[in-house]
Amino acid sequence: MAAYDIVIRNGQVADGTGKKLFAADVALKGDRIAAVGAPGSLKSENEIDATGKVVAPGFIDVHTHDDTALIDNPTMAMKASQGVTTVVCGNCGVSAAPYLNTDVGHWMSLIIKKKENVSKDFAGFAAKVEAARPAINGAFLIGHGTLRMNAMGDDLGRVATAPEIKQMRDLLDQSLEQGAIGMSSGLFYAVSNAASTDEVAEVAAPLAKWGGIYTAHMRDEGDHILKAMDETFEIGRRAGAEIIVSHHKCSGRSNFGRMVETLPKFTDAMKQQQIAFDVYPYIAGSTILRSDMLERADKVLITWSDKVAGMSGRDLKDIAAEMGCSMKEAADHIQPAGAIYFMMDEKDVQAAMAHPGAMIGSDGIPFDAHPHPRLWGTFPRVLGHYSRDLKLFPLEDAVRRMTSYSAQRFHLTKRGEVKPGFYADLCIFDPATVIDTATFEKPIAPAKGIDTVFCNGAIAWRDGKPGGGRAGRALNRQAMQDEAKA
Ligand SMILES: [Zn+2]
């Protein structure tokens, strides 16, 4: 009899591929899944009874800003509590490395609370993550906005010069060589908005050589979204990189219903090049407070303000009424600040999630005082609300969009399936009760129905609290590519 470390017995396996649930025992040994066998066929001194539960691969949160949260909050409760075992960091053009300056400006503070968590090179940053022994894995993109700040300092309102583009390209090349998995851009944001299509495509050139991917928070998710999609597809083609469009949405009331334009455009483009996108399961978005976003939102909630105390969680309309001024003036008064914007159509969100190119990413912002509930709720909400209650897609397909499909698109070798030889990243949950409990009013709350979560064979979450396992890794592009070939 093989000596397994743990056997999970009597569960229904959702293996991540979309295949129908099947009854099986799952055996773990070291950091791997050692066997998947008929119920009762696998034995260990250490068994977990999963009767009535689903045994799924650990979820992959493909859209996060958890770069330094992995260091500051190594139990990663906001993610482990959802069954998440890998977070893809560095999205939207902002990453904690490589960062050559010592001053962490306002924009970087979105993902960084402590200056010592940035690094001049990616290898140094990855070492900091590993030293923190996080409970779950991280994979890391390099932000084009961060590269711009390195090469251009504060002078960001223009296209980069040829020498600056070369410096950014060299920094990206070095970071990819050291194990970053790709580059993200955030042309929507002030730090990158002046960048031309040519600039981004030229900076992104090393992606082809290393097999890196390109993720894009597009220049426009509202009136000019189709043009922004064309630009994104062009950058990916010119860089020779696979594309992930971030948090796909049609933003603002005047754009409600336009998924009937964007989704067929994705379907067509997917025939020509490798394109996918991520979606979060909410009709509100969240980012920094910007007065040009106020008009298109039906409601704006403040998530934090560095300047005025007591703003977190409040409706900007009430704040403005209290101050006796317009919403724009109130926003100016409390800056710098963050906000939640109600700006999407429920039907659009559902259509996006159900598209063949869609996977799930939370876009949660880990350090907000009053975060968007997606930070704690995304994955159980997809399982409980959208799959079980609304029947948007079967449970097996929901799991696939959060596991194997995500692992394939981000080239996370041997993750995202319940299969012998794969890493023992697993989530055991109750399909009858799993649901998010985090709300816009009370956003910091662990989900219900998540039983036990393993990452690399160690227990990251169990019975409503961190499980003590701290076996997460900084996933390295080169190591993953080598393992894929072996
Ligand atoms: Zn974004």
C-alpha cells in the first residue's frame, strides 16, 4: 500500500476540466496529488471525510493586486477563505518590481503599504515573497506603468522616447528572465494614458522570446471600447504574446447592453490569435477616486481617503450633501481616495461570464479600508449565486473557469486539475451552501461553505480560519516552462 500523507474520501470530484462530477478518493503525498481512485480504494492514517462535498482544484484568481499582500498578510485569509490557492499579481500596469526609485508614489500605494516591499529587480521581489512563506501561491506580471515610472520619473504625460522605451524593454526582459510571467498595461490610468500603441508594443517585445503573456486594463471600457479592443489585440500581435483582457465590462449606463458588440468581437478575434478575458461577478467596479468617472456611475461609495477621516464606506452623494457642494467638489476635497462605482448592467456581467473566453478574476484591492466585496466574495459568489442559484452555467463549468482554463491561459504548469502528478492545490466545498457573505455594506467577511483548502499539500484554510499551512510559492515562469517540457 502506498504511503499517502492524506486521503480525501467520499467526495464528488470536479476535476477542473469541466468533466461531470464523479465519486472518488484523492490521495496527497508531499506537494502533489498522488492518486485519484474509486471510493474506498485509497487509504491513509490521515483521512478527511468529504461526504456530500465537492473536491475541486484550488481556485486561481487571475486578476489581483496582491503583490505585497502576500508579504504583509501571508495567511492571505481574504483569498484562502474563498478556496483560492494562486493569485496572479501585477495587473493593470502596476507591479512592486522592478522599481528603481525609493519613493512609492500615490499610484503605487494602491498595491504597496511598505516601501521595503518594492524591489529593484524581480528576483529580489520573488525572494521577499518566498521569505514571507505565504499560504498560497503568487504568479507575477510586470506593470508597464511601473516601468514608465522607472524610465520617465514624474514626466509621464507624454509618449516615451526611444532611449526610455529601450530602458523599459530591458527591464521587462530581465524580469521575464528572472521568472515574471508577463506584462500588464493600464492605459486607462494617468501614469500610462499618454503612452502610444507603438510605445506599449515596443516595450512588450521581449514577451515573445520568453513566452510571456500580455494582460490589459484597456484604454477605454466605455464609449470607445471597440477601439480599445483593437489596440489591445494589435499590441498582443506585435509583441507575439497571448492576450488577457482584464475585467471585461461595458462601463456606464449609455453602454449598457453593448456586450452584444464586444463578445462577438472577442469570438472573431479568438479565431486569429490567442485571446481570453477575466470577469468579476459584480455590477460595480472599484479603483481610485476619479472625478471623470462620477458621471457614468449610478452610485459611488468611498473605499478610503488619505485626507479626510471617516469617509470609508460612505456614499459620495451623502458626503456632498453634508458639505453642501457638488459630488465633483466633494471628491476633490477628499482626494487622494478610492471608490466603488456602480456602473454595469447585470445582463452584461452574466453574458461576459458565460462566454467561452471568460475566466474569473476578483480584481480585489487588498489594502482598502472598506474594500469592494469582490476581495472576499468572488469565487463562492460564482459557485453559489451564479452557478447554483441562477444556473448561469453548471458547477463543473464554473470550476473550470476558475481552475484549468485559467492555468492554461497563464501557463501555470500542473495546476488547475485534480489529477495525479499535479500540485496538491485543492478546495473542498459544500455545493449546497457555498456562498459569498461579503456585501457592499460589510465587505470583510469570509464566505460560507468552504471547508478545507490545500496549497502545495499544506492546509491553507480550514473550518473558517487559516489552516496554518504556509507552503505557497512565487511561481517562476522558467521553472514552470521547464516542468511543462519534462
Ligand atoms: Zn484594472
